[in-house]
Amino acid sequence: VQKQGTEKVYGVDIDRDILVDHARFLRPLIAHYLDRRQDPLDIELLCGSIQDYDSRLYKLDAVSAIELIEHLHPIQLEAFPKTVFEFIQPKLAVVTTPNIEYNKLFPEFA
């Protein structure tokens, strides 16, 4: 029997304190009790850098980097595509940046 849907979600951050603080929000919503999953969703938080290769992330189905790249230092930014597309090799990658009105790093785009 082939399973459908997401089975495991990893959250990765370089700041362990942020991971600990936000772990308390990782619980089902009330609506999830009304329409229960057939298989459980496993969520694991990992402390690490985009520069690090973590074998648990190899060949994931999807990667999302939501408003991340503008916070990376040049060395991390250079490592980002290699880590994501050469090491992790997701089938889907979603990368977003803030809207221009919130981004002070690129004034020439105004």
C-alpha cells in the first residue's frame, strides 16, 4: 500500500534557541482532530547551517526557504545552491524573499 501525503517535515535553523522556542507551536490544530490523518506526521527540528550537509536531508521531496536568503552571510549564500540542489536534490524547491517595500538591502530595486 502506497502512502499518500507528507510523512515527515524537517525544520532547520542555525539558532538553537529559536528552535526550542518555536517547538511549542508544533502541535495539531483543532481542525486536524476533525479530519485525522491516516498516517502520523513526524516533525523534527534540526540545528544546523545551510553550509552543512546533513544526511537526514539528502534526497528530500521538497525544500522551502521562506525569506531566508536575505539573511545569509556571503559564504552561506554561496553554499546555498550547492547544498540545496547538489546535496539535498529536492523534487521541488520554493525560495521566497520579502516584498521590495520591506527589503532595505536592495535600494536600487525601488
